[in-house]
Amino acid sequence: MDKLYEQTLLYDFYGELLTEHQKKIFQEVIFDDCSLGEVAKEHGISRQGVHDMIKRSSLILEEYEEKLGLVRKFLDIKEKVNRIKELADDEQVRRLSEEILEEL
């Protein structure tokens, strides 16, 4: 799995469990593609501090996934519904599969 995609999924599932400060810095670096220097200047911390915060936040998200496995379950369900959609001869089953995938 692509690292950015993985971080995005982990954040989507567990991001609310980070502190506000961790969330803000993580969003700016990962989603807004700001440099460490830009984020450091904006928050009055060092570039190393930003780097450490991102690393620590990523580790926290990974630990939640290790314990709860929500991303793994989500991806597994998504894969199974895609497979049902591919195998379905019935148009209603395909449409229902598409609806489920959109909701995921």
C-alpha cells in the first residue's frame, strides 16, 4: 500500500484520537504538503520538532490500527464487495454493491 494512502486511511479512522496540535501539524505536512520549515515557522517550533511530531503521530495511528484493525477490516470488506460486484450476474446485486462501495 502506498505510504501516503496508508497515512490518509489511518488518519481518517483514528485522527480524532490525536491532540489538536498533532492533528494540525499532521494535516499541514501530510495533506496540505507544507514543508517542515513552513510548519515550524508557523507554529514557533523547530523543523526537527515538526519531524518528530509527524513521526510520533504516525506511530500513534499505526498503534491504534495494530490494536483495533479498523483499516484492515475496511479494506477487506471493500475488496469482498468489489468481488461480489464482479461476480454478480444480477444487475440489482451490482447496483447494491456499488452503493455499498460508495458508502464505504
